[in-house]
Amino acid sequence: MIKYIIKRLIYMIPVILALTFVVFTIMYFTPGDPTAVILGNEYTEEASMQLKQELGLDKSFIVQFFNYVKNLIRGDFGISYISRAPVSEQLLGRFPNTFKVVAGAMLFCVCLGVPIGVLSGTKPYSLFSNITMIIGLLGVSLPIFWLGLLLILLFSVNLGWLPSSGIDGFPSLILPSVALGANYMANIMRTTRSSMLEVIRQDYIRTAKAKGVSQRNVIRKHALQNAMMPTITVIGMNIGALLGGVVLTETVFSIPGTGRFLVESINKRDTPCVLGCLVIMAICVAISNLIVDLIYAYIDPRIKAQYSGGRS
Amino acid sequence: MEDTAKKITTKKEFFKQYKKKSRLQEIWKMFLKNKLAVIGLIIFIIIVLVAITAPLIANYDNEAIKINVPNRLKSPNSEHILGTDELGRDIFARIVHGSRISLIVGLSSVAVALFIGGAFGAIAGFFGGTVDNIIMRCMDVFLCLPDVLLALAILAAFGTNLVNMTIAIGLSFTPKFSRVVRSAVMTVRGIEYVEAARAIGATNVQIITKHILINCIGPIIVQVTLYVASAILTISSLSFIGLGIQAPIPEWGNMLASGRAFMRDHAYIVMAPGLAIFITILSLNLLGDGLRDALDPRLKQ
Amino acid sequence: MDIKKVNIEGNTLEIRNLVIEYVSDDEVVKAVNNVNIIIGSGKTLGLVGETGAGKTTTALSILNLVPGPQGKIVSGEVLLEGKNVLTMSEHELEELRGDKVAMIFQDPMTSLNPVLTVGDQIAEGLEIHRKISKKEALKQAKEMLELVGIPADRAGEYPYQFSGGMKQRVVIAIALACSPDLLIADEPTTALDVTIQAQVLLLINKLKKKYHMSMLMITHDLGIVAEVCDEVSVVYAGHIIEHGTLEDIFDNLRHPYTKGLFDALPNIEARRSELKPIKGLMPDPTNLPSGCPFHPRCDYVMDVCTKVLPENKWLSDTHRVQCHLYKDTNNSML
């Protein structure tokens, strides 16, 4: 098992490197001169040359990339063109907020989506199941930002129950988490449901019933574990989507997080900050993929055995 | 010997025709049984018709673009059925014209993904082995980056105009698409009738075009439908945060962004554009789901 | 291991006039049409027929596990040791399944839960029906493994670690763990290699004798019937068209379909003669032919066969046939 974890960790490194490379390349080819952006009114040929040397922008592409990665390993994300402050500082200040919203959304998704999906899949022709199917269909189509606005309208403006912006305290997390998570909750619900339906049709469920196992235990002991596997895959895939969506959520709810920072930096053409945000988010996705893989391996004995030296 | 081979070919053609026609009919019949899917199809067709006939429904310059400040923020009434926005423009007209942009960028970006991703996926799936490995490893790297962010990066670097948006969104779907095509090709590649085709001497190219592609079309069409929905969502999302279609061009996302400041007292200003996005995506999702169910042979049981 | 009491009053299984249909939106599949079966205590009945004849559905009805909501038991009774299974509550059924009656399914590859160890899967039935602790159940499960020829220390392994033949043995172990009175074996060797088939059959026979079980052996292989069965029912399109002892069917067959089945076997001695398959195909169960379901393929078809379903005619104490040829005679018309 440990071997598997280490193997996956090692595998993560080239992936992150490759991602950094991709993002770096894209940003490198940004037309325009960064020194013009930084120097603004004080732009002169001389100052530009000097600045370029300072920032290492006169070196070749490969060298620049290499330096960037070297610094990255030490935790140095470079300096913002605009604010001249270290990017890592700004990221550090904002990332926790993003994390809170994403975690909240994830909790909302899983805690609601999975149980409802399981129940709905166990009783496929019931009213409950039909209702959940419809809610699922609607939920998957709801744009995050529109839902956010609607929630603000209802709960903040009309009912005044919850705050509509900022991130102080638990109540302010509720609306953003729901807005961000709704899409994915519907997704998870549908996947869990269809995965349950699929599993219940399997022969080994019939074997269990033929043994006299009670319906409740058939679901609990036999169906659930098998049904969870596609669900976990989907949950894993959705984490990336959540990080994409958090940009929208932070905009709607005016939350000072990495997402909003990214958008602001793009508007200000502050490349190091943009790069920093993208890299951090990519690392998050990579780490969460790893966690999902580990959970998967834990549940599926076939994978577990492959890595703990069992018979194959 | 030659005669028998010829006989087989013509008989084969005969059966293939027969099979294909009735299979299409079967699929269509199954699709029709799914009421939600049919509703989705109808709604989507309506949206497409609206987009095509937009200039006939509402005048672009006068109603959608022209700023008319005295007319601003009027609630829905008989003259402006959805009200007017913060610059006095008729919301209904803007929504109608907004559908064009959404559909055009949505469809063309998926076309980009289809061609690039499809090519890579087909090659990877058909040849397998090292070729497959290399291509898929590259695609895996991209899978780590959420689609929106990849599109954002490209737009951040190259600027936001229509062409860039199409390419950016298209590229962000390419990795996922290549996976879909690859697995469809791999499934079909294994099936016996490819062996049978080889046995009568068809070349690789013939096999790819006649047998494999035709049978991959099913799952690919389903994904295309669902991706168009995603693409439309992405465009509106990007426009919402200001990195997509810029004002004054009407786009559902940027309409929401600009109307947001006024929504407290004029809720309708965020209702219509949001509903437009929602209904479009919903119809495409229903359609895609319906297609997927109709094409899945297992569900026939 | 616990050896069951030897003689049970009456028949282990009686199925009376069973009719089962599968109903979907646009069609009705008539799977089981007026089937009557009796299995005496300690006896083995072979249910013979081609794929799709309704054999598995009949078997599932004994456990009341016909898959709903499409599967509907239209009429009839299934009496297991005198009690009608079709009217029992879910709770009563759960007590019966695995304990009084057990089933071995056709495909061992998919019949085992991939995420549970084989030991756990065997022990589960024991825990439920014998009310013993998990540890004790596991111990007995290991004994069962040994009985079916698998080393007991493999109890902690998962199904994917076993070959097809061994998986089927595990399935047998699960079925026999609580020594049921009736064992239903649904084509237990079809999915296995020929050499393994023989081993598994031998095992089933041995255990059947050891536990004095009644058995319903479902198969399309006449060779297996000859090895294992006391009586035979031949099924076609959900009807039992002939029934008798092993001698009745193998030496004195009467129904044209039964003849067709035997004729279709390749004859090693007469190497030159052509294979003689039964012409035509199995009928579409949503659209069964009128009258006798076999008439489109029958070499002896008469006018009445296309219109009227033949009645059951008893040719002797043990032998009955459902065919118009025998309306007025008991002698072979073939």
C-alpha cells in the first residue's frame, strides 16, 4: 500500500512539471512587453533593458522556464508586475478562502448527492426516484453564477437570512458553497443512482439474495461498495471542475480568493500572478486526484492487491 | 474463388444496408419514446430557429445595441416584454441576438475539439501501443487543468475576441474528446466484423472509414451534444467574469454581469439572461441523455 | 458439518400450473407456460431444453426471485416441502433461501461479489441461517472450501484470484454451506472447460449423495442428464412437452422435439452421416405459434397441431407427453 502511495506521488511530479510547462508556455507567448506594463509612465528604452535583465526576461525560453521551476520548488512564485510584492504572499493570503468555499461545496455535494443517489437507485420506480431524477436533470444545467445570483436574491435580498458577500464566519460560506456545489451535486446524484442501478442488476446481487441475505444487507454489504467506485471517480473528476467554478463563485459573492485574484491579474496583465494562480490550482487538482486514487485503491481489492504484493 | 468472394461482398453489402436502416429506425423509435429527450430536441430546435431568424425578430442596431438612457430599467411591459436594461436597451432583443453568439461559439468550439481531439483519439485508439501511450500521456497532463482555467490561460495570453474564444474553448475540450473517440475506436476495433473485413482484404484506410467511424458515431454524437452544452456554459461564464464577449455585444453572460449591480430593485434584469442559458443547456442535456439512452443496447432489456 | 435428516414426508418440490410472463411497454414474453414439476425426496430432475426455453425463470420462481417489475407470476403454485413459496412474506423467503433451497447459477465469473473474500461469501449464509458467530461461520466456511477441493487457507482471497472452475466450486460451496434440501443447478458447467466440467459434475454428484439432497439440474447437455439425473423434463418454449424417467426418455422417447434433440447429437460411429439439426429456430417468445409451439419445426406436423395446444397424455406411470400424435395411442409414432 505504501509502495502505491509513493509510486503515485512520484508520478505526480512529472505531471505537475508538464502542466507548469504548458501554462508557462502559454503565458510566455503573451504578446506585448511586460516591462511596458510595469514601468507604465516611466518607460524608457534603457529602463526597459535594465528591468528585463533584472527579471531575467532577456534569457532564452528554456532558461526562463528552468529558473521558474527552480524558484517554484523553493516556494518562490516570483514578483507581481503590478504590486511588486511576492506572488506567494498574495496567494497565501487568498488561498484559504478559496479552500473554504471548495471544501464547503465538496461537503455539500457528497453529503447530499451520494445518499440521495443511493436511495434513488435502490428504489428505481418510486416517486422519490422520479423526483430526484428531475432535480438531477435540472441541477446539472444550472449555471453556477446564475444560481449564485438567484440565491443572493432570495436569501439575502428578500429574506435577509444570509450574507451575500465576504467570507467572515460560517453563514457567509453557505450560499457560495451551495451555488458552487449544486451542479456537481446533481452530477454525483445521477452517477450514484445509475451506478446503483447497474450494480443491482449484477449476478452477484442475485447470488446474495438467493442466500437469504435481507434486502437491507444486500444494499449495505454487497451493492454499496461496488457502486461507490464509479461515484468516486466522478467525485474526483469534479474537483477540477470545482476549482474552475470557484472563479465564478468568488466573483458573484465578492470573496477575496485565488479565483478572483486570477481574474484581476489577467485584467491587469500581471503575468507572474496569473501563472502563480494557475500553477497552484493545478497542484491542487493533482493532489486531489491522488487522494481519489488512493481511496479507490483502498476500496477495490484488485488494485490493493496489486500493490501490496498479493497474488494476482 | 473470386466468384464466391464477390458474392460475399454483395451479400454483405445487402445485409449491411438492411441492418443500418432498421438500426437507425430502431434508435429513432427508442429516442421518441423518451418524452424528456423529445422536449429537449424541440426546445433546442426552437432556439436554433430563433438564432437564425434573429434579425427578423428584433432589430439589432436599434433595439439591441442602441443606448437609450431615458428608457432604462423599465420593468417588463407591453412594449418591452422583458423590460429594458441599465442602458435602456430592450432585453428581449438582446437575448434573441445573444443566442446567435452562444450557438455559434458553442458549435464551432466543439467542432474544433472534434477535429483535433477526434484525430488524436482515432489515431491513438486505432494503432494502440506506443502511439497510444504517448498521445494519451500528453492528454492526461491537460486533464489535470480544469477546462475553464485552460481557456482562461489562453485568453489571458492572447486576448479575448471571438476567434480566440472559439479556439480556447475548443482546445480545452480536446483532451476529454480524444479520450472519448479513443475508447469508441478501441471498442469497435476489437469487434469481429473488422476481422471479417480484413479477411476479405480491406485496407486499413477502408476499415477505418467504413467500419470503425460509422460505429463510433453513436457515442461521439452523444458527447458532442453534451459538450456543446458545456461550451455554451463556458462562454457565458467567461463573459460573466469579463474575459469573454465584451459589451456592447449582447451575450447572456455579460448581460448578467452588467445587470448584477441593479438586481436588488430590478430582479427581472438577471432573470431573463439566466433563464436563457439555463433552458439552452437543459435542452441540450436532455437531448444528449436521450441520445445516449437510445443508443445504449443494454437498455433495451 | 451438519447432515440433514434423511426422509422428508412428501415431495421436496411441487410446481403446479405455473405461468410466468415478462411484461414490458410493448410486448409480453410468455416465458413459462403451464409448467408442472414434481421432485421427490432425494431425487434429481433434469430440466432439458435449448437456451431461452424458460428453464432459468422456472428455477428462479422456486426462490421467488423472478426479476420484477417486468417478471410477473401470472398463476400457479410452487410448493417447497408443502408450502407455497409464491405467497410467502419477504421475511419467510429470506429464511428459506440458502437454507432449504439453494441455487448454483450459470456464470461463475459474475456470480461472486468482487469486493468480498470467498470465505466471507460462504460464511454469510451460515451466519444468517445458523445464527452463529462470524468466527465460527468462517471456520465452517473453510471446511466447505476443503470439501469442494480448494485449500482452506485461500478463504481470505478475492474472486479475481481464482480460475473459472475454482470460482464455480466456490459457488457450489456457498450453495451447499447450509445443506439445503433442494439444490437447483442452472447449467453449472456450461461456462467451464470440458475437463473442468467433468470434475465439477463429479463433485456435485458426490455432495448430493452425501447430503441426501434433491436436485433440479438445468442443462441443455444430454450427456450431463445421463450422468446425474433420475427423471427428465423436456422444455420447449416454456412448455414441458415430455417427462419421464431416464429410461423413458433415453430409450422410449415419444415427442418429435425430444427425438430432434437426440438426433442432433453427432454420432461418432456413423461418421459419414450428416449432422441432423432441428430445422428452423426457437420461436419468438413474444409471438408464440398458435396451437403446439413446436409445429413449425416438426417433421410430423398435422393440421390439428397448428390450431390446438395438445393435452398431456400419460403413457405410463412415469412417462407423459404433450403431443397430438399420441391422442389415441401409446406406441411410438416416430
